[in-house]
Amino acid sequence: MFKEKTTSDDGNTETIIGASVKVKGNFDSEGNIIIKGEVDGTLKTKNDIRIEKDALVKASITAENIYLAGQVQGNLKSKGTIHLANNARITGDIVAQHLIIEDGAIFNGQCKMGRSDEKQINEQAEIE
């Protein structure tokens, strides 16, 4: 009756933007966000954002951790880890403590990261 879960949900997910949903504007959350549809604007959460394979995001994104398997046109800022899956596509800049790029992911932009710039990264992740 129900399809097998394709996205892990540890119970902390506050918002899921479904595959048929299109959101335009500023989106601000406290909890985890899963995006399967389209978002145009800004995304900000104190927790994690997961952008699924067929999602399209035209937004600046700020989160604790970001997992990207879809397409993003905008900047990513994270106090933790940004993970680009093998089918991820990003046009924009990245600011993060850690960056994982799988073989096949496409990243066009600049990147600032590492522990030596921890204060700067945390400040930049809090901007906007």
C-alpha cells in the first residue's frame, strides 16, 4: 500500500516540500527540511536540509548541515558539513566546515572551508 521510504527521517523533520510543490519566498525553520519539489527565494534553518534528486532550488541556503542530490542555483552556507551526492548540481558559492563531493557531482563556484576559518565560517553561516 505505501511505498518504501527513500528518505531517512529520524523524527526531527519539521517540513517536507513534496515533489509537486513549488514554493516562492523566504523560508525560515527551526527543524530539519526535506525538499523534493521546487523552491525559489531563501532557505534557512538551525538544523539540516536535504535536497532530493529531482528537486530544483533557486535560493541561498543556510543550515547546520546540507545534503544535496538535486540542483541548486544559489549559495550554500553551513556550520557543519555540505555533502554533494553524485547527481548534485550547484552553481553558487559554498561556505562550510567540511565538504564532501562525490564523483559525478558538478560544482561551479567558490568554496571557503576548514577549521582555520571556523569563526569566519560561523559568522558567514549566520548572515541573512
